[in-house]
Amino acid sequence: MQYIRLGNSGLQVSRLCLGTMNMGTPDWKPWIFDEKQSEPIVAHALDNGVNFIDLADFYSAGVGEEVVGRIVKRLARRDDLVITTKVGYGTRNGINASGHSRKHIMDSIDASLKRLNMEYVDVFMLHYFDVNTPVEETMSAMNDIVRSGKARYIGVSTMLTGQLAKILMACERNGWVKPINMQLQLNCAYREEEREMIPFCRDQGLGVSVFSPLARGLLTGDVQSTRNQTDFFTQQMYSDEASFEIAHSVQRVARARGVSNAQIAQAWVANHPGVDCMLVGADTTAQFDSALAALETRLDAEELHELERNYTPCDVINDYTAGKRILRSARPALERFTLTEAVA
């Protein structure tokens, strides 16, 4: 396993981060694993050097934190792990049960620690940018959580670059702790974060961790999976022609290499110069091994052209732009990857 320091902090994390959205209870979503099914995957990741585990109170409406908390307590020493959880979407209905108000943030950190059966989390993250709460209120609460010892660091996820700038300016003005990590979506089929967010994070000293390297499963070629058939977000994000053409390009490069589609798609992300860590939401140990192999997979110039030639700009993916994707068209293939037969 490879390790890096997360942003300008002294915190060292594995370059693969175990994503846990698929762990909790199938009562929440039909593709979620229960505790017994989840434990072998967590154990395999830990055995292969992962020390970075990503959670959120939203996953399985809190059950995900309970399940993963019990598993890691059985398998590892708490001090050896870097545990992150997120606040925002909430675990129940209620007028103050979501968002980034001081009330909800303070309630949520206590509830997450209780479910995890831990005294602290390493990184407490905003799941998105709450446009309905003053940024000073949100960041003051996050600062107080770090000062209280309930979190070692703070992080952010899924927002516009200008929104991150507002957060950093508020922290700078008030002497509050700043985020050390930005968690964002990036893959061959979605690259809008390359324009502003990744360069801004580099300039401001935030680490960059990436989720959905397989475009919610599209780039594996398994569009008929239970998740893709029941998760409407996949259709919202990756149902255009360009996305499907990119998936075909991943398949072409994988066939030429003699490896899985997933390994090629993950290699593109893992070796991206703007990426520090890649989240892996594996359903099997073999899927985790694909990500591990991707860390060592170097793509040549022609392979990169094939993977990237179909990409054109689109609307950013966040809570405020659903359903606004623009139509996209591809560039022609180079001779090496020109196919005459149809690609399934």
C-alpha cells in the first residue's frame, strides 16, 4: 500500500480509502450488505494496508456507522485507523434533522460517535454545502468540535469552488481550523472538477480524495447490477451518449491490456496528478484487489487518448444541478483503438 500526507496536514493515510456506503442494512437500499457480508471486505482492506475508512451518518440511516464501528473494533486498533464520517443529509425526518446548522452539527457528531462507539473521529466532513445556513455558523460549530476533541480534523465534500472559498475565507477571518480534505466525484466520465476545484485545492493545501471512480458502476460494464437498476442517481448522472462511449473506451483499453474494465478506470483516477486518495466501495475482495492493482497500472499516451477522447464539458454534478446535463459528442478514435465490430 502507498501512503500520503493529506493536504498540508501531518495526517498520513492510505492512497486507497475504504468506502462504506454499501455497508449497513438492506432495509435502506436493496444493494446494501449487512454486517456479516461486510466484515470480509473490511478485513481484506485492512490486511492490505488500508488505514483510511470513509463513512457518513446518512448511510443506511445511521446503521452503517454501527455496523462498521463494530467490525473495526473486532479487527483493528482504533489508533491505527483514520476514520471519517460526514454530516448533512441526516438519519431521520425532522425540521432540524438535516443541514449544517449549529444545532444539527452538534447533535450529529454526538450521535455518530455513539453509533461508532468511539471517542472521536479523525476527519468530520460536511457532506455538501448548505446554502441555507450562514457559513460562519457552520464553520464555528465545526471548529468547536475539533477544539472539544470530538474530531481531529475537518473536511468537505461535493460543492462548488466558490463555496469552498467562502468556507476558507470564514476560517481565515476568525482563526478557525480549516478543512484538510476535499472529497469529490471524478472519473473518466465526469471530469468537471479538473477545471477549478482540484487546482484550487492544490493551491490552498487541501488533500483530494475521489469517490465513484467507476461512475457508479457504469465503467465496469455491469449496467444491469442491482445498484444501477435501483439507484436513480446513476441515471441522472451517467445516462448520456458520451458516458456510454467512454465506458466503451474503457472496455477497449482493458481488452488490449487483458485486465478488467474496473482496473483501467481506477488506474485513470489513481494516477491522476490531482488525486491523493481513491475511495473503493468494493462488494467483493476481488473488486478491492482490482483497485490495488490500479495503483501500479501506468497508462500510456495512446491509452489515455482513448479513455479521454469522448469527454466534453457538462454541468457539474451536485444537489443543485440534477437533470441539467448537456449533450456531448466524441472525438474520433486513433487507429490503435478503431474498432469495426460493435462493442457490447
